[in-house]
Amino acid sequence: MSGTTDEIKGRTKEAVGVLTDDKDLQREGKTDQAAAASKNKLDSANDWAKHKIDDIKNKRNKHD
């Protein structure tokens, strides 16, 4: 599941928890949102690393 999907799921759970006064569901929603934020940060770091590796490969190929 993507970070965005997890974030939406978490917000929905939290909102339903607020509406129904279900503290466990509210906590679960907040946990899902935190997991989504972590996934998004990891995805960004992964993309950054892939771009750096591609840059290095391109520079190396230009010199060959």
C-alpha cells in the first residue's frame, strides 16, 4: 500500500474514532498516518539514491 493510501486510511479511521468516541480506532488511525509518513520519507530517500546512482553511471559512461 502506498504512503498516500495509508494516510487516507489513517485519517478515516481517526475521524470515525472521533465520531464514535473509539479511542483505540483513533490511535490506530494516528499509527497508520505515522506509518504513511515513514513510507513517504523512505520512498523519497530511495528515489534520491537511485538518481545519484544514475548520475554516477552517466558520468562514468561519458568518460569511457
